[in-house]
Amino acid sequence: APDPAPRAPARPDPAGSGAALELRGVTAGYDGGLVLHGVDLAVRPGEILAVLGPNGAGKSTACRVAAGLLPATAGAVFVGGRDATRDGAVRRSRSGVLLAPEGRGIFPALTLEENLALYLEEADARDAVYARFPRLAERRRIPAGALSGGEQQMLALAPLLQRPPSVLIADEPSLGLAPRVVEEVYALLTELRDAGTALLLVEEKAAEILGIADTVAYLSQGRVSWCGPRAEVEADRLTEAYLGMAT
């Protein structure tokens, strides 16, 4: 089927932003209804961009557009300075853009070992994961669907430390996890940032994600209402983002 995304000519990043991933003026939606209205987002190598906002603000839709799962009806998506607007999810992933979706993204009928092998073909790379995460080693023969939610999330994310992607898009990585496990997940994400990965993280738990974010963007009704360094985040912005009203 033809790609319905705009067929603007490919060109290098005209702004020279150095972003690993950039959404520029992106409009997108479903079945003719628009969800995003001219969204601008950029995340650079070694940076965590936290995208916050109330339910229905368009956060997951922005993730889907960034990952190539949903075409933009207007605007452009750049990956490493290259116009990737017309790229689907497969080509986007080959460019180093990885989506860690809600629901962990594992294969529940496969064992933990088999799930790891899908991403890490080399046995020594899998052994490095087991050495780092002993709990996964103890459960390597267990079907992934029988693991706890926290173990499933670690299984989905731990292999990335062996082969860090250029960009990781994570939609609600702490969803349903106990506070102790959330800390482990965030520590892993911070390590990926230190390895040079650009991370676009969508979260509902604003206070926790602010602890590791470098930059924060607020989405409201499909638009970026504010974006800036974490140090400039103010309590009233959180109120506005989540309640739709200013204090």
C-alpha cells in the first residue's frame, strides 16, 4: 500500500539542531480526526526528554508518529538530521529508532532466554545481561508471560544496554510497576542516556520522571504548551498540564 505520509523531498536537517529525533510541525490523527496539531519536539543524543500531559493530550500518538507507526498528515520527522517522514516503522528501526511500547513488548509464550535471543544473537551478550540482572538469569527457562510485570519490563529493556539504540521511545515505561522496580527501570534508562541514546519518555507519574529528565515538554490538546529544561519546571505548569487550568 502506498505510504500516505507527505512526500516532501528528503533534505538534511536545515536547522542544524543536532537532534537524534525531531518532530517538526507534525499534525496527525486517526480516521480523519486530528490528534496532534503542529507538534514540535526534539531530543538529542545523551538526553532524556520527558513528555507530560493529561490523558488524551496526544502523548502516545506523538510516540507512534516518532516510531513510524502512524504517518504524519503534515509536518516532518527527522532522524539524525535526515528527513525520515516517509519512513515506516521498519525503516525507522533500522535507523536506530526503537519503540518500547506499553505492555512491555515481549513474547509471552517464549522463554526469557528466547526473548533475549531475538535481540541479542550472541551468547556472550546474553550472558552479560544475566550477569548484570541475576533475577533474569534465575528465570531464563520460564515463559516470559509468567514473569512479574517488573521482570517483563527489565527483560524488554535490559538487552538495550548491550546494543544501545540511537533513539529509544518509551511509552509509560513505569506503568503498573512497584516503586522499587520503577527505580530500577529509571536507573537503566539513565544508563542508556549516558551511553549516548536519545530518550523520548512519556509518563503519567510526573514527579518520578522529573527526577531523571533533562528536558520536559507538556502536551495539551495535541499541542506543545511548554518545553524547557527540567530546572525551569514550575509546580503551576504541572497543574495546568494535568488539570487543564492555570493556578
